[in-house]
Amino acid sequence: MSESDTASAARAAEFERWANVFTAHQAFSHPSELHGLLCGRLATGARIDEAEWLAMVCEHMGLSEQAAEASSDLAPFMNQAYQKTLALLQSADLSFHPLLPDDDYALNQRLEALVAWVRGFLDGMALSAGASLGQAPEEIRELIEDMVAISQLSEDEEADEDSEHQLLEITEYVRLGALAVFTEFNPPEAPAADGRTLH
């Protein structure tokens, strides 16, 4: 198995873990949308404490606020998911990917997940950055416009080779766009305190 196959298998497994948690708690919402919402907030510089994150999770999944405390798996899973998502966005190797099902799923299900993720991402950005998005650099504003258009795509696509290719291209555009937003709104980590710099 090549490195890229291993990475895509790991991403597929991660989506299944989220989906299983949503199914176990009978959530009506889409796991990709919640991941997008989290990414949109993190990308625009917000950091969310555990209580607020779990409240967001419960609200998004349509659960009572006590659900996270009452469940043995929800809070640990979601707290780990938060840390993992932030670490991937911060990673220098661009290994971040939106939480999406793999190509074992039908094209319309994958498109539905991508649209849900983008909607969540836009909502998360609006929640954290609000009006300041209007002052963002032009390429970020254009990216947001493109994402708004993507969020309105219809899931009734006929599955053929062209539409498969288009979906791959749009997904990669969204992935790199999310990283561009993160880079714009999150200053680099401060260098080590010993004062040495790399040249």
C-alpha cells in the first residue's frame, strides 16, 4: 500500500468514526458539516474551550446539553477530534483534509458531504470573523465567494468520469482554500525561546 493509499484509508476510517458517533446518538445533521464548522472557526483564528465546543457539538447534533456528560464516548471523541483537526490545520506538510466519505460512497453522497462541509466552514468563519471578512485580502474574499457557490451545488449529479474528476478538483480547491484562510488569520507560531533562528 502506497503512502497516499494509507493516508486516504486513514481519512476514510476517520469519516466512518464520526459517522458512527452521529448514528449512535441519532443525530439528524451531517458529520461533515460539523467538521466544516469547526474548521471555519479555527481557520479564522478562534480557539474554542472544551465546554463551548461540546455545547456546539450537542446543538449541531440535535442533542440536549447534558448529552455529552451522559455519554461515555461523545466528549472524549469530540475533544480528540478538535485537537486532531487543529494539529492538521497547523501542520507544515499540508496533510489537512476536509472530513469526507471516500469513493466507496456514491457520487451524490460525496457531493452532499462536500456541500455540507463547505456550508459548515462558511458558518464557522462568519461566527468567528464576522464583518472582518469584508476586510480580508481580495484572494480570500474571492475564495469565500467561490465557496458560497460550491455550497449551493445540487446533489443530483449524474455519476460519470467527468463529474468524478470535477468533484476531485472542487474538493482539492476547498482543501487548499481552507488552508489559505488558516494561514491568513493565524500568525505563525513564535520561534523557540532560545533565540536561534533558521536561515
